Amino acid sequence: MEEQHALVGFAALSQETRLRIVRLLVKAGPEGMAAGAIGEALGGASTSRLSFHLTHLEHAGLIRSRREGRFIIYSAVFATLAGLIAFLMRDCCDGHPDICAPVAAALDCACDPTLTREA
Amino acid sequence: MEEQHALVGFAALSQETRLRIVRLLVKAGPEGMAAGAIGEALGGASTSRLSFHLTHLEHAGLIRSRREGRFIIYSAVFATLAGLIAFLMRDCCDGHPDICAPVAAALDCACDPTLTREA
DNA sequence: TCAACCTCTCAAGATATGTTGAGACAATGA
DNA sequence: TCATTGTCTCAACATATCTTGAGAGGTTGA
């Protein structure tokens, strides 16, 4: 990931509505959610406001959309999220393998830790 | 980490000068760098501008400062960086352990993968 | 075709953010 | 004490961003 992409990504995440959308879609997984469902989950965001932020997030590459009938379904792009994290922490360990341990530990999810070494 | 802290953190990272400072300090490790050295590494940022962004980052908890003689040394706060990542990806794996694998893989540093399971 | 539905686009005002330059504070060594 | 060095604070301007409301574009089922 290049700096410019990272800047756009972090800017996209630095707004309350957008951060909530991303976290919602991270939880929703690849199936994603329709724009209307996102709006409901967020509780009373006007459609234009929601659309503005969804467009913003899509331009940042953090989410993607697909049409299903009259619904537009949004889902998180996990590769971009991974890229942001990688860009931020790149070179953190050069000569100091212990330093970024808490960062790795932050991914306290159910992932098999062996996955960390692949790809 | 709470939402408000995460928002402040991502906002701090969404500005070119600040993102460069953080990456510089991530590489510098716990020893950190003096404000002047940071300014030189960044190449021609005025002192007031640099100070503004350093203060901003410190308020966001992403860096900390200590005085050494007439120098002020800044260093990255890895726990906050870890918190940001954790906040973003929390619950990503519920029922889908394979989804966040690329995110974990993004931490392609020299860390011992077993560290991922600790703390 | 028509009405209902879901979502997007656009322009305008309010608010937040970044940059600059001048000046001030603190620490050092002579 | 004084000059020098390193860094911070402040106010003003320029710019970017968010919200709102009205309106329009596709899609569906009758």
C-alpha cells in the first residue's frame, strides 16, 4: 500500500458514521448488508448522509458494493484493512522483535495463529 | 479502546505529516527521536507546523514525549496502535475464522507468531 | 404502464482542520 | 549573566469536510 492510499483509508475511518459502518460490515462479513439495513443499524442517519459516507468508504477501498434487485449490498474489503495495518507497522520489528508483540496480540480473534505466517 | 479514542487515533493518522511521523517513530522504536531530528527526516517542515502535529499525535495517545536536556524526545506508543487495530477488527472472526486471516497476515514482521496468542 | 420502493446526486451553509509567521519559554555553555 | 540552541504557543487566514433538503435514477410487482 502506498502512503496516499493509507491516508485516504485512515481519513475514511476518522469519522464517526464511517467508522461505525466499517465495524458493522466487518462483523457482517462477506455477505454484507443493504444500505437501508446499515442506516437502520446506525439509527436515523438520513439517506443522503448515509450515501455520502458509503461512497466515501467505497472510494477509499474499504468497502465494496453490489446490486441485488433493488437493494445495494455493501461489504468490507478485508484486504484493504490488512493493508492499512501493514503500512502502519511496516519495519516496526527491524531489530526489535519484541516491540510489535502487543500489536500482533491486538488481533485477539479466533484466527489460527499459524495463519499469520502465510501469504 | 472506546470509539471516541479510535476516532481521534484514526484522525491523527489521516494527515500526511502525522502519518510520516508515526511511521518514523514506529521504526525508531522505544528510543524515539528528538523533535529536531524528526523535522529533518521529514524534510523542511516548519517548527510550528511540526510542533502542532506532534502535539496532536500526543493528545491522540499515539506518541509520547520526554525531555532530555534541551531536546524533547518523541516515541511511538505501541499499545495505542494495537488498540486501534483491535477496535477495528473486533468481532471480525465471529463464526468466520478465515475472514480476518489476511489481516493477521498483514503483520508480516519478524515477530514470533506465538506471541500472537499471549496477553 | 404505474405506483411504491431503495438509493443516489447536487448545491449551500456550518463546522473543523492545516499552515504560516511572529514571538516566547526553557536549557545549555561561556 | 548572556547569547545560543531547541522547541512551543498564539492568532489569522485558507482550505477541506460534514450535514441537510430537495430532487432524480433504477427496480419491482400489480
